[in-house]
Amino acid sequence: MTSLTLPDVAIQSRDHATPLAWVGMCGITLPIQVEGRSVLAKADAGVSLVDGTSRGIHMSRLYLALEYLEQQTLTPLSLRQLLAEFVASHDDLSDAAYVRLTFELPLKRPALISPLAGWKSYAIAVDARIENEMFHVELSVEVSYSSTCPCSAALARQLIQQQFQTDFAGEQPDHERVMAWLGSSQGIVATPHSQRSLARIQVRLRNHQASLPLTELIDQVEASLGTAVQTAVKRADEQAFALANGQNLMFCEDAARRIHDTLRQQAWATAFAVRVEHAESLHAHDAVAVSRWQW
């Protein structure tokens, strides 16, 4: 049987084709190795098309090159090697390469007091590129937390004070009566409003960073806020969470500044952008604050 050469119209040259900044594929399903576990990711992969006479790139070469990440731990080095393969496989066509990986990172989190623990899933994005012979890696993560409004807390305290004056007008109640009053629904006539909130963080890593500090980044952000949402809890944990909220009253501006100050202390961060969103329980709109450093 005669072997036929299959036509490839993508390699057909054009006299005056416009160079393109990025050509590739989005949403490729791919298992990757992250911090000792396999997770399912979506990959966007592409290269520049600087050859003004070429009609297109070899997308299958990018697709096959991504298989490298199935067995290699995800690190800046493995990403750099992947992107170098992207460019090498498009010799004379491309001078830049890009890959974006999005996935959910599961982390087991202990309860605040009890011996319980449960899993939380964090939305992660890893962006890497080679451009102008420079290599860059950026991490993005979403961290959910609880935020209690300082203004609402102050107003609630005032109402409690007023109720105390009403209930004990002209009296000098003893310790037992005051304790009983404080433990009653009549004593706590108002509570401050709090809401589930979200911090979106993007961090550019320094050159020659050996690892991707994903869990470290999440831990640092949650520690700076003090009120990360919980998993499995008992009543003791719920009480501890209420205490944490009371000791970490914050507007969205406070939360953004806390995260900013924490990230400034990380040696692996050369730039970052922070966006916090407080899904207001008082209003039908959200409160938002943004902070950037060298971004």
C-alpha cells in the first residue's frame, strides 16, 4: 500500500501575514503533581507567532509537551523547562511562551479547639511565561474568611449599655445578677453583623525561586486575617470562632492592609496585588478594597 503524505495547510506560507502575540489552546484537562499530590488542572498553553510569513503554529506540539507535568512536581524549574520546550518546538516561529494552570488545592485544616479536622479547597492559578528571554512565575489564590464590621460592633455595644441602664436603673446589682443578665437574651439585645468575605491575591515570585509556596501563601494570608472559614466544628470551635471574630473586627480596608503588610515580609514575593470583597449582610452591595505593591 502506498504511504500518503497528509496535507498540512498550517505550514503554508503567506507573503504578508501579521505577527500574533499569542496563539494556543485554552481549557486543556491535565493531571499535575502539586505538593506531593495529584490534582486535576485546566491548562492554557500558547506561544507567540512572530514569523510574519507563517500561517499558524503546531498546536499538537504544545499539547504533547504538557504531558511533562503529569510526572514532574510543579515547580518554577519544571515550568521553565516546559516553556523552553514550547519555544524550541516552534523554532523560527516563536520567541515567547506562556502557560496558565488553574486547579483546586485541597488542604486539611484542624478545628480551632476540638480534635476535628476537615478539607478546604482553594482556587489556585499559576501563570508562567518566557518573554524577551525573561522567565516569570505568578501565583493567584482565593482565601475565604469572616469579617465583622467594627462600626456595627460599636453600635451593638451601645445598645447593650443602654439596655443595662434601663434594666438596672437606680440599682447597684451584685455580681451574680449581672452575670445572669449578660447570659440572657435580654442582656445581649444586639449583635454586630459579619459576613463571609473573599481575598484574591496575586504574587509574582522572585527569580530562581525553588518551589511554589502555595500552602505557605495560604497559611500566611489566613494567619494575618485571623478568621479563616472553618470545616468540621463542635460548639467549642464555634465559640472560639466567635471570639476570633470579636478580636479581629475589620473593614475591607483593614483586611487589605493586613494582607499587604504580611506579603511585604515574604522574601519570595517581588510584587503582588490584593483584592478583598466583603459580601455585606447589611447592604445589597459588596465592600471592596484593592492594594498593590510593584504591580
